[in-house]
Amino acid sequence: MSRVGWCLDPVFGEHDAGAGHPERPERLEAVRRGLRDGGLEKDLVRLAPRAATPEELLRVHTAAHVDRLAAAAGRHVRFDPDTPAGPRSHAAALAAAGAVADAVERVLDGSLDRAFCAVRPPGHHATPDRAMGFCLLNNVAIGAAAALARGLKRVAVVDFDVHHGNGTQEAFWQDPRVLFVSSHQFPYYPGTGALDEVGEGDGRGFTVNLPMPAGQADGEYRRAYREIVEPIGRAFDPELVLVSAGFDAHRNDPLGGMGMTAAGFAELMDVCLAVASGSAKGRLVAVLEGGYDADGIADSTAAVVGRMLGRPFSAIDAATRPAFGPLLDTYRTTHSRYWPVLK
């Protein structure tokens, strides 16, 4: 059985987005319930978070952004209409980013095979110079940058949150060392992630967006990941895989418009593990992003972490809508320019 670490700490519950905000501490209680009810907790290695260092933050974020967040410590502030913070939010954000960087270090050092970081605030909307979309620091990007600083040449980031990971895309837009793949509802917040957004300069082709209309379910996601994500990921052959594990594509999520189930998320994790099966030698770190239905979070966490541990999961309904075939063809046409494996 794989050695899988997990990080869930009271400090993450101290991030206060305010009454009624969907990004609430109870999300972490749902994660814990999913692991406990799924009988997984006993097989996981508990990790304590640490604060990210200034050096780790500045590999991704501007000094002005880091300073702006630090100045908000101890106060109630609102970075944009969706992104408030409370007196302890800065400490929670530092711990979230540090937890991911630490998990990356442990996996690369060989003390763990994989890790699941149940952190908040989430991170994939945070750009190098801006907090937005509930996110203060880009946890996954900081983890990827930590891996690059260790000397890795190829890191893959797979983002299956219902929203496009615009901040992660921007962080590595011109960097061919990072393959960024995002499947997301489109058009939808934050408005980025169109099919023709493929990176620039040396990074052209290393951003792979799979924009999907609302209503897609397990079968459509399975085809997109098996027929597009897995071939590209295997061709890239990363030395480490990071996963932005947002569960707001779940069919019961109040913010998303997709039809995924827990079994579907297990299928997506299977693809991520397949991508990690080459030079990465199975090394993978998953990081909680969105997901706002408590039962959906619990069931999906259990499914994903169960697959990370090597446990079986129930088969999905693989049926797809007739219109999805032509959409897959557009994915192939666009991305085969950079990834001939799709031809």
C-alpha cells in the first residue's frame, strides 16, 4: 500500500471569510468525515503544516502582493467582492501554502509516496499579484515552484475544479517545465480558460485548457481525461504530479453546474496517477480547492484519497451526450498542434 500523507489542521479553520460565505470552515469537517467514514484515516500519515517562507512565496508572487497580505493580518479586509479575509486569514494562508510545499518536499525526499493537503483558503485563482476568487496565495503553484527549485525539469499540474485555475495558468504561462491542464465549466467565473489559451513563448503548448459547457457528468469527464489528459500527460512524462482537487463539479454543488459523482472523481484521480506512473514514480500531491456541498466533499474526498491509497472504487456511468464527441474533436484539433500523440 502506498504511503500517503494528509494535512488537515485547526489553523485552516481560522480563515474567516464571513457569515454566509460558501468558503467556510465546515468544508474541512466534511473532508474529515469522508476520510473517517471511508475507513481511510487509519492508513494515512498525519502531517502538521508549517508557514511558507518568504523565499517560497516570492517564487510565485510579487513582493507587493506578499506585503499586501501581510499588512492585512489581524484585520477584516476585502480584497475583492468575493475574497474577504479575517484577522487570522494571513496565518492560515501561509500555513496552507507551506503545507503544500512541505508535502512536495516529503514526497520528493521519499518519506511519502503521495499526499493530500486539505487546506484553506484555496489557491488556484490567486495570481502572482492579486488575491481573488476566495484565494489569497496560490498553494499549488507554490508547491510546483518548490519542486522546480529542487531541480525537477518537468512538473504537471492537473486542475479539475469546476472553475478555471487562472492564477496557476498565469504563474506558468511561459514556462515549459510546467504542464498545466485545466478542465472547467465555460463560460463561467473567472472568465478565462478558453481553448485557445495555450501559453506563450517557450511555454506555448504547455497550457492545456478543456472548457466544458454546463451539465457534463462522469462519462464526459472520463472521455476528456482518458482521451486528452492522459495521453498528453504521459507524453510530457512529469517527475511530479500536483492536483488542484476541487469538488465543485459535483452534481450537488451549489456553485457549479456539472453532474459529477464521487466515482467520477475517483476516475479522474486514476488518470492523474497514470500520468504519474512514469518518471514521477507515482509521486503525487493533491490539494483541496473548491467544493461547497458537505456530502459531496466528504464522498469525493474519500473516493480520491482511496484511489491514492490504491483502494478500488465503484465504476462510473460512462454514458456521454452525443454533442460531446464533436467537443473532443475540437480539443484534439487544438492541442495536437503541440502534442502529436493526440493525432
